Amino acid sequence: LIDNGAEDGVKKVLNKYEHGELEVYEVTLESGKSIECTIHHKFLCEDNIVRPLYQILEENHKIVCENS
């Protein structure tokens, strides 16, 4: 989890979850930005719903931006 409310603009890691070894995917957004993430990384989709990458791929959703 990321704390976006940090006054100094710095994001802080609030929790770390061990998932063992997971495959890493490279997702390139329309802006050209590339993100390395696991299949569980969440993105904001065109219908304004945040979904994990596996669901986006299964249901063919369009990514609007990274959920930070």
C-alpha cells in the first residue's frame, strides 16, 4: 500500500506482502511510459474502475493510467 497523503510529496510504503516468486511483466502505456509489475499490479481502466493486470488481460480492458 502506498500513502499518497504524505505532506512532503514522498510516497511511503505502508505494507509489504510476500508472494513468493512471481513473474514480472512490462506494461507500456499509451504515453510511452513502461512499468515493470506483477500480474497483481492494479491500473485504472477506461470505465474508471481499478483492476489488477490479470483481470485487464482476461477481460480486454483499456488501461488509462497506473494506479499509484
